[in-house]
Amino acid sequence: MATDPRAALDRLIAALEAHLGAAQRRRGDDDPAVEAAYAQLADAFEVYDEALYTAHDEVTPFELPDDDEDDDEDRDDELGDDEDDRADGDPRGDLSSR
């Protein structure tokens, strides 16, 4: 059963607010509350993005980083390659120039 985009948007907004609250109460770089709020925000975004696409054939202009992609970018940065690897034909486009 497909998720209602409105319900998914409400969950996304609540996750954004929870993430902000956790960030404001942060207790160090590896605060588990912030990490949990980040994970919930990422999950809520993915549900919303999928619901929006399923119901309206529409996408958002955002992209969640892939952990493997982050590792590759870190390795590229260490080697001095600063080129953005996300401009790979994704239908959402490269937002780095906006």
C-alpha cells in the first residue's frame, strides 16, 4: 500500500523539528540523540520522496548521501580530487551550482 504524501510530509516536518531540537541540545560531536534524529530524518525524507513520486510522478531536489559514496569522496579529497561525483545524470540534477 502506498503512503499518502500528506502524511509523509507531516512525518518529515516532525523529523526536521526533532533533528533541530537534538542539534540544539547536542552534547559533543558524537551525540547519540543527534545521530538518532539524523537517521529518523533520513528515513522520513525517503518515505516522503517515494510517496511524492508514487502519487504524483514528482521528485524533490534533494539527495541523501550514500555511505559508500561518502567513503569514495573522502578518499578523493585525500588524493586532491575535489570534483563533484554527484553530477551523474540523476534526474534531480546537480544542485551544487545553485
